[in-house]
Amino acid sequence: MSTKSQYGEVKDDYHKKIMAKSIAILVVCIILTLICLVPIYILIVNSTHSSNDLAQNPSRFFFGTHLGDNLKTLMNNLPADASKTAKRVAAQYSSTFSVGKGYLNSLIIAGCSTLLTVFFSAMTAYGLTVYEFKLNSAAYTFIIGVMMIPVQVSSAGFVRFMYSLKLINSFIPLIVPAIAAPAVIFFMVSYMKSSFPLEIVEAARIDGCTEFRTFVTIAIPMMKPAIAVQAIFAFVSNWNNYYTQNMILKNADYSTVPIMVSKVLAFDKNIDNGVNYLCVTLSILPIVVVYFILSKFIIAGVALGGVKE
Amino acid sequence: MASAAQSRIKSISYAKYGYMFIAPFFLVYCFFQIWPLIYTFILSFKGNQANNAEWVGFDNYSQILFGTGSSQGAAGVHEEFARALGNTFVLWFGNFIPQILLSLLLAVWFTDAKVKLPGKGFFKIVMYMPNIITAASVAALYVNLFGDSKYYFVNSTLMKLGFIAESDPIQFVAGPTASKVMVMFIQTWLWFGNTMIMLMSGIMGISPSLFEAADIDGANSTQQFFKITLPLLQPIMVYTLVTSMIGGLQMFDLPYLYHNGANFSKQLETVAVYIYYNFNKGTVDQASYGFAGAASIIIFAITAVLGSITFYMNRDKDAIAKKKQRKKAEKQMKAKMKQGGLSI
């Protein structure tokens, strides 16, 4: 009898320990989740309050009713009887943060760069894995070698060079360089090595398919999973790329979302806190929405990158 | 199986397609990356602002690194660069340590089969989320929440809770120490999810039978962590460390934008900010390309050293494996020779 109870005790103790540990971990995770989400939540809440309300009581945890007013200020769509100050504020915000233009510019840059990145990286990876040629391994070593060079290192020369080519205030220096993405090529080469049978290329050749057509109609569809993962990361990083965009795009007409946010941040007079929050909310909204739709996919992609590299 | 003749035909007739497929990458890379890099190198030997075209030799380097040189403000130039380098290191170190500890802890917890944690997927998704948000927006978000007066969310809330007096708000943005701590915190906030997922995939690559065996032998989870997880995680940890260091040298958006008003705050100036500020000073043809170029080349040298460390470590494994194979083959050859009585 005594031994039985002893075993029971041990087992209960073990269970209790595991339970206690699980609960402790859960609590820590919930705290971290709050730390991740609360700033975003407060941001969205505050963009629904007017500047006056926020001045009276800045610590607000619940939604207000002034989202429409803030939007009107941002769009410079105030009623005719609005005060002079309000009109000045509205003019300042709407000329700096024009939502539609910002989204459009960011979308053009990020969209085009993403297409170029995935297409040409897949093409380079295909060239490196399918064909045997003299400089093959040298080219691959070069790509791995330059993978970690930071953009900052060449940016002084880049800006000066683009200036001499008269490409300042042009999207070309932001889109065309996307063709050369060493890290994406590295990922795609390792993907192709593991899951692209070369016999299929031979078969296509026997059927009289040209090399380029084999790549476009056979290889690209087979590389879809790798292309999709890399497309998401390329899009996000191009959308978020404040550094290069701010370097090249000096004219307000070409401003992208990150540039507009940084300009709003630099205001030192006629500040409307509610509208400030609204600008930041609008700047992160598209990317957060897309993230939550594709989140499982993205997490899997990050994990894959970790294993591969 | 392709015969020798077939493979010869293959290599003769298709090699040119290989070059055609990789040509666009190399053309674009040389035009937009290699040439600007060489150009930056050239610019680092030229003058600044009005003297842009003048050849000055190593003057920029000596001003930046040692505070000696032609210009009267050389000591100031050196001081600013040294401060930027110091800030870069402090900000990187201050976010890397908490980030790696937190990520490691979470990764171990999330991969522990014994712990029953509901909503693991949800936690991962939420913790990775900050990483995809535009850094410029993150800076704006935190400046708006942590503003220096009682009119901002955090200070106002702390006052209401009675932690600080209304007359004495914490200078989260303008304060020299507080702003650095904030940037470290935000960097950690941005990156811990990413590091966690990387480490998790590393831990999941460890054979579960090792943990089972340790369990049977009576090792507790702390012992398992230090004797199994950590040693086997070493390659991925080194990789994380080096990429984080290279990323730290590039730290720009957050230190550059975390401020009030029109000018970036000097107390957060990193090397990347220093470079950007110098080649962005004044009009495009009158900027301080010399200083920017010299600082870039210094960063390039540091990155090259760090990068070659990882490159060496990655290549090492293959080299060792090849060496083993070669030795094995040699042994077999020798054995055969002995058997057959062959001699060279």
C-alpha cells in the first residue's frame, strides 16, 4: 500500500510541477503579447480622439468619436466655418501626408521591386543549378560573399552616381536594383537543389522546348512556394525601406508612406496630436492587415530561413 | 545515366545559357552596387562640400580616426565619429543582450514537449508582428506615446498612477540616457520575435531522442538546456550574433527618427546616421562626400571582417568533411595497394 501511494505522490508532484511551469510560461507570454499589442492599440484609440480631448487627458484607453474629424483634417476637407488655426493645421497635414499618393507611390515601388526580385532571382538560381559552366561556382561564391554587405556602405557613391545620371526623384534607382538580390538567390538555389529534379529540364529539351520557355513555364510554377515566401519578405522590406527612398526621393510628389511619416514627425508647430496618431495608424495599417492574413505563411518562412542559413 | 559523350554534349551546348541566365544579376549588381562602392571608395579620398572635386589623399581618414588633418575642425570631426561609433556599439549591445536572452528563453519554452501551452501559434504571430512594421512608423509611434511632457500618453499615465510628479515628467525622447534605453527597448521589441523563431527552428533541428535519453537519465530541464540545447545551438547562435552585429552597424531608421522637431538627436547618432547626415548635408553636389565615404569604408572593413568570420565557419564544415573523405579514400587506396602488392 505504502509503495503505491508513494508512486501516486510522485506522479502528482510531477504533474503539478508541469502545470505550474505551464502557467508561469503562459503568464509571461501574455505579458509579452500585451507589450507587443498595447502600443498599437493605444495608437489606434488615440487616432479617434480630437487634439483637445488628448490635451485634457492623454491617457485614453477607449475609442473616441473624432475619427471622422481627424480624417477630414488630414484630407483638408474642413467645413467652411472652421477656424483659421484649424485650416492651417489641415493644410499642413494634407500637404505633407497625402494618404492616397503615399500608398500609390509605396505600392508602385514595393510591387515592381518585388516582381523584379523574385523573377530575376529565380532566373539566376535556375542558371546556377541547371547549367554547368566554367564560372558557375565562382559566381555562386561571389553571391554568398556579397550577401552581407550593408547598403550604407555604398550609399554615398550611390547618391552621387544617381545625381550625375539625373535619377534623383525617380523611381528607377529604387526599383531596378531589386533585380540583384543575393540573399534571395541564395535561398532559391538551396530550394532548387533540394526540390527541383533536373531530369525535367532534359525532358523538356527532348520535347523541343527552348531554354527560356522551360524556365518560365516549368521551373517557375515548380518554385512557387519559394517564390511566394521571398515575395512577401521582399514586398515588406521594400515598403519599409525608408533609408534608400529618403535618399533618392526629395520631391514631395514622389513621397512614400515612410517618408511622409518622418515628415509628420518633424513638425514643430501647428501640431494636432489626434491627426498625428491617425497618420501613424494609416502608415502601418496596410502592412499589419496583410501580415495577419498571411501570418502563418510568414512565420513558416522565417523558420525556413533560419534552418537554411 | 548519362554517358560521357552525352555529358560532353550537354556541357558544350548549354553552358552559354548559364551565362545568359545569370547575366542580368551581375550587370545590375555591378552597375548599382559595385560601382557605387568603388565610387564611395574614390570619394573617401576627395574633399568635402565646396572642395568636392579636390584630391586630398588620406586626409578624411586621419580626421575621422585620429582628429588630425588639414581642416581646423579635425578634432571635432573625430569626436563626432567616435561618438557615433560608441553610440552604435552601446545601442547594439543594449538591444542584443536582452533580445537573445528573451528569444532563447521563449524558444526553449515553445519547443518543450512537456509544457502544455495553449495558443502557441497565436503568441508566435503576435510576437513576430513588430518586425514587419515600418521602422519609421515605429519611431513615430513611440515618440507620440513617450513624449516628454504631461501631454503624452506614458508620462500622463505614470502621473495618474502617482509614480512621478506632474512637474517632473520623464524625458523619454530628449533625455540622453532615457532616449538610449528607449531605442534599445524598441529594437528589442522589433527583433525578439524574429530571433525567437530562428532559434526555435534551430532547436527543433536537434534530435528529440537526445532529450528523451537525458530525461531517462534524470537530467532536469536546466541541465538539458546547458548540456544539450546550448552546445548544439552554437552555430545558429553565432550566425545570429554576426548578422545582428552587421545589422547593428546599419542601425539607422530608429536612431535617426526618434526625436522631436526637425533635427535628429545627436545623443542617438549612429555611424549610419553619421554617413547619411554627411552625404545629405546641403545640396546634392555640395555634401560632405569625403567624410561619408571614409566612414563607409571603415564600416565596410568591419563588416568584411565579421562576414568572413561566418563565411569561414560555414565553409569549415564542408572542408572538414571533404578532408575526411579524402583521408578515407587514401586509406582505402593504401589498403588496396598492400593487398595487391602494388607500389608506386
